[in-house]
Amino acid sequence: MRLRVLMTTVALVVGGLLPMAGARAVSLDVTCAGTETAGYQPGLLLTARTTAVTVNGILAPCTSSDPDITSGTYLQHFDATLSCATLLGGLSATRVFTWSNGDTSTFSYNRAVNNALGQVTVTFTGTIVSGRFAGDTAVEQVVLVSPNPLQCLAEPGLTALGPGVAVLTIDKV
């Protein structure tokens, strides 16, 4: 039931029928719905250790000021010292969106996480610093089911998070 409500909300936001919180008068360049999945190798435990992290995002469908942009993807690979306790902390980083027309946009962001009532909401807020839509502001929100803490007690640990529902908006300011 919760997934059905979430998907309906995403559809309304992407369709422009329901404004996102804090909406303001701007010109929309791109809005997308999609999914995000994160993988951890080795898996996360209660104690911190160096882990290879892979984040895979699929953004489709998209509506854009450029009719050739109908979808996008992103893939991040990095190493981090993480545990189940530190996984959901803040983070500043970049990710590159690759659009269906071959263009790219580099998104520099700060990440904030809210974990409540069995649901993790991750909000990425920042700016497109290079490529298509450079100078625009961007917000991506990903909603995931909270990880099961029992996975953190023994090997193989928490090896994946998601897929979660993602919504991306890129606005001209």
C-alpha cells in the first residue's frame, strides 16, 4: 500500500499536477522519475570497514525543455569507510547524468537523509556544474525501504539498498 501511495505521488509530481515542497517560480529544464540502487562490497556490518560502493540510477521517463531528452542514467563507483551506523550520514559529492541524447550533466550535491517509519528519504540538493544545463539548480529525492538491521550482525552484511523510487528536477534560476 505504501509503495502504491509513493508511486502515485511520484506520478503527480513528475506530471506537474502536485508541486514539490518549497516550489518556486522557475523554468523547468528536466523532471524525471526512476529508480536508484546501491551495492556494497564487502557488505556493511556494525563496525566500519573500507567498502566499494556502486550507485546505479535509471531516470525514465523524463520531461525536458529539450525534446531529445526522454531518459537518463547515472553510475557512481567509489570506496568509503562505512558501517551500517554511518551509511545514512550526510555527504557532499558529484554524479554525472548521461541523457538519452548523449549529453551529460555533472551534478555537485549535498546529501541529507531522513530515516523514519521504515522508510529512508535521501535528498540530494545542488547545482549542475558542467555539461548540459550548467548553472541550473537540481534536486533529486530517493525513497527506499529502511535496511534490515539484522543484516548488519554477520557476514555477508548489508550488500544492497534499493531499488528505491527516484525523482529528479533540474531548474533554471
